[in-house]
Amino acid sequence: MAAERYKGRTSVRVLVCDDDPAMLSLMVRRLEKLGLTIDKASGGAEASTRIAEHSYDLLVTDIYMPEVTGLELLKQFKAKDPRGQVVVATASASLESAVEALNHGAFAYLNKPFDHVSVFDNVVSRAIDFWHLLLDNQRMAEAQRRRGDLLEEEVASRIRKLKGHQQYLGALVASLPVGIVVFDGKARVLMANPTAERLLGTELADAGSLLDRLGRDMAAQDGVLRGDMELSGGPARLWLVDLKLEEDKSQRVLVLVDGDQATAPGTLLAKSMGQLRSGLAWLIRQPLSGETGKMVRGLFGELREVERLLGVSPVDREPTFGTGPLRMDGAASPARRLLDRGRALMGRHAPAPIANNDSDSTRTELERSVRRWAGDAEHPNGGEGAKEAASATEEPDTRPVWPPPLPTQAER
């Protein structure tokens, strides 16, 4: 069975040493039947030379030999390759020699002559099995070590990348012109960029009180607390958002915008007022007279009052009437834009286009258009006639309030 098991395994090299030629020949024949590659030595000196010159996987040796003993060969063999196995066989067995051989790494200790050759075969087979196990374990340990080195290198590389990514995110958040503060579920500050530290100042040290104040003073809109607040670093606009994480954990993110950088309300309306003022200023400089001139001047005054309420710097003085001709032929002229805006506000049909003829007819058509915009086209005498007509017909007064309302977002 052992012979079939190791037949053909010529890669296992064995050195057999014994000063008894008959015993040496017997052991060589048994090892050859096991399919092993055999070298033999008839004495300890010859075996010592072979061990020094060649590498062997198994040594089978007698103990008591002239010149070099089996125990000396055992020590030399183990010193060269600790994985190699040694089987000691002697006809003069003693407890002391057996203990010494086993202490120096011998795999087995046999008495000669053998009770049966199968005893020798089995001991050699187990020694080779043990040698193979040592090699397999060494290969596995080496593979594990290489995998461990690769894993360690990969983990270190990922840690470096993660650290670099975190540093990049930290630098990015720190460079933002808005403040960012992240609180954990226990109202502790996890992160705050320089802008947030500047705006919050000492309030950031007591995160619990800060969150309580935010929850008390800010209104909830679409699940987000937002509002304007006076902080240690000045006025700011704030948003407090709840951030849901995995495993039922949560964080709160506070976003702060410096009050000086926040967009002032009414900016778009102020811009519209500026455009309307430019048109009215141009219109006032035209040769208008009578009710039309008064109406345009009154409209300009109302516009200045609206600009004052919006905090927009009005013109220093009201423009004076000019003497230049009033031209309405340009599709993008200020007067044309003014009349178009009036018609859009009043919801009226556009008046007939003004022909590019003499200045008297142009002024007449302009007066009629402005009066129609103001709701007085049917009553040349102005508002009093309109009121009398409304009361006489007992119909509700559908005329708009003068001055007309400011444009809505949809109209802009």
C-alpha cells in the first residue's frame, strides 16, 4: 500500500547510511520499492560528505558507526535543512540514545533487526508524509504572507486615498463663502468651516443652546428651519436641515450666509423701477403740455416715492420739459415701452399706432393714449366726469386705482 502511494515520486531524495552491508542493502531495496530516489553510504564519514555536497529530504542512518556517528549525522542534517526528516535504526538501542536522537529532531527510532519489513516501510512513509505537510504548510504560510502584504498595501493605498479625499473635502468646505456646521445626534459640533466660526463666534461653543435658539426663532418651511438672525459675527441668513443616515442615525447641517452677501429683497422690483424712471425721464423732456404733462409729472413723482420706499437712490431733481420733437416711430423707444407697459398693466387693447407725422398730431395721440391708460379716455375733463358718469349709470367702477399697481413677477 505504501509502495503504491509513493510509487513514481522520484523527487523525494533519501540518503541511507549503515556500516552493515546486509542491512544497508535491505533498506535500499525497501526504499526503492517506495519509488524514492536513493543515495547510499557505507559509513558515517562518507554520509557526512554527501550531506555537505547534496540536499536530501530524508536520512535513514545507524547510530553507532566508526569515525562519524549517526547522532552527529542527525545534527549536521538538521542544521542544513530543518524540514528534512531523520529515521534512526540501530541494533544497540538504549533509552539514552533514543532520547538524545528524538531531542535533536529525529522522526522515529527503530531497533534492528526489524520485526517485519513493513514496520520500516510504514515509518518511512509517515516521515515522508510529515515532510510533505511541512512543505505544504510553508507554501501556505508564504502565500498567506504574500496575500497579507498585498492586502496591507491595498488597505494602506485606500487609506491614503480616503485621507486625501477627506483633505480635499475639508479644503473645499473651508473655502466656501457660506458657513457650514454639522451637528451629531447629541448636539455636538462635528465640523465647522471658517465662515461659520466667524459668524457664530462664541455661540458655537454651546451647540445645544444654539440649536435651541434656532428652533425657537426660525420658522419651518418645507421641513427646513430658515430665517434671518443677528449673530455674534453679524446678521446672517440661516438654514437648518436634518440629515438622515443609516442605522437610524441622523445629523443636522446648518448653512449660514452673511447678511451683507444675501440678496436684498426687492432687487428685481428696484431694477424695474429704474427702467420705468428712465422712460419717464425721457418722456418728461418732450414738448408735452396740458393734462398730459401734469399726468406724466405726477407719475414721475409717484415713482420717486416708490423708489424711496425701496431704498433706491432717486434722481436728484425732476427733469424739466424739453423742446425736442417727440418721436414714437422707434419700436424700442422709451415712450413706446412706457405705453406698452401701461397697456399691459391695464389689460386694455393697444391703441392705434401713432403715425410718424407732425408734432401736433403726435402730441394729441400721446395725450389720448396716456388718458386712455389712466381710464379717462371717455371723459376729457378728467376724474370728476368719470365719477359722475359712473354714478349716473349705476354701474360698478371698474377703473384701476391711480397710480397703477406695480408689475407682478409674471408680468416681468
